[in-house]
Amino acid sequence: MQINQQSYSSMKNIVVTQPPLMGARVGKRPLMVGEFVPAAALMARHVSIEDLENPTGLQRLYTAQRAMTRTLGSALPLETELKTGLTRHLRKLHLEIARFEHTPEFGLPTLNPSFLSWKTQAGFPAFSIFHLDNDTTKISFSQREFSLEDVFASQSGAVTLSDLIEGRASAGKLTISPAISDIMVRHYLDENLRQSLGIICDDRSLQSIELTSKYGGVMPDEVRENIHKWCNVPRGQPQFDEILIVAEAPEESWKVKEIPRGDPLVIGVAHDLLWLIDTFDLTPFEKFAHDLCANSAKMHN
């Protein structure tokens, strides 16, 4: 299956997987540079009119949420597996309920945040995330020194004895700056990324590693105007907690800190959901300046 800038918009279904410590894949084929954003955009979906007009589906979600909450509240301390499973399912239910309740507010499709977990073949994040007021994103990973106390410390749960002996421990501090919402962090800074960076640190005998990516290019005027519209909504109307730019990050951009090129997504965050505001092609600044001057000359002639 091929995904490219020209044909991806006509595709109806796509399944992207992220095997542990491997790059994102469609079937058995790894996604390549230029394909990550189109594939992610294909996963955006609206709640159908039938779903919104039929309260039965939402009522089932409410009923399931109440039942799981009651069971979780009565679970005994030793039922750790039950509590872990219910907590995971309740989180998914919360997102599904929020999608039904709030989709009409913005009239935009929502994105499953799992796409943020996609990696390149080198194990680096396939995307870089930028705040509107900051052109740089930085991911830091610091190795952690382990001792036998970690194995027996009841609260740390850091590593097992076999992990220590065989050198498979991947625990360490993983952070991103500027900060992003928890719903994005859970997928973006996942265990696969922690392990990938841990392996790099081990191979190069590093205590820590820092990935930096810088935003580059010029977005189209209509996209910029669309962002301004959502940043300046009238009082009393739905508004996003924040708006972010999610751009492809080629492996070499993380290694040598080059400016990534690709087709970014404009993402709004609200109600623990990600909303797809827009997508656009980045224009290199040199071409933007050339076209601007050319258009100005035409206006004066």
C-alpha cells in the first residue's frame, strides 16, 4: 500500500501499527517520510449524524461507565489486575463519551491520539510538536543508575532483578519542552520511545540524550487565518485549551537538529480530545519571499 501527497486523500481505510521498537507500519511496510501526516489525517473522524440523533449509543456508554465506576470503587486492594483493567477501560469510555458530547461544539473531526506514538525506523518520534509561540521542541532522556535497592523497593517498581542482570532496564527520565497536555504525553512519550533512547544511550555510553527539532517553512495565509479565528472566538463560544502544530520529523532532523519538512497538522486540544483544525503544505521561506515579491510587482504594474 502506497501513501503519498497526491493519493492519500482518496483512501477510505488505513490501519497503521507501531510494533515495539519498530517504525510505524502499514501492513508489513514501514511508513516513510512524507507519509506520516497524511496517514494520521486519514484517521480523523466525525461522529455521524445518526449517532448524534440516536441517544441509545451514548446511553450505553453512560451505563457502562457507571457500572465500571461502581465495581472499581468496591474492588479490594489485592485485585490489582481488575483495578488496572477497569481504569484503562474507563479512560477509553471517557474519551468516547467526550467525543459524542462535544463534537457538535466545534464541528471538526477528532483524532485518536495514538498516532503520536508512531516512530521512525531509528526509533525517534515521527512527529515534532510546536506551540504557536515557540518554534522549538525538545525531548530529553536521562539514564538512571540502578541499585539492588530498586529491586526490593515496594514503591519504585523500577526494574526486576533479571532486567538488572541482563541490562534490559529502560527506566529513565523522559520529558518534553514546552509541555504538552497529558492526553498527548501518554502516547508521545511512551515506553517504546523510552526504550529506544535508552538503547541509544547504552550503545554510545551516554548518561543522557536530547532531541531538538525546529519549526521551519511558511504556512499558507488561509491556514494562519483559520488559526487566528480559533484563537479569538467570541466570549461564550467553544474554544480550545491550546492549539498546536504537529509536523513530521525525519530521523535526520532529530540527529543533526535540521529543520523538518513535511505537511503539518493544526491540532486543537479540548475536553481531553484532539481536534483536526487544518492541514497544510510548508513553503520554504525563500520561495515564499520570492512569490511575495513577484505578487507585489504585479500589483504595481
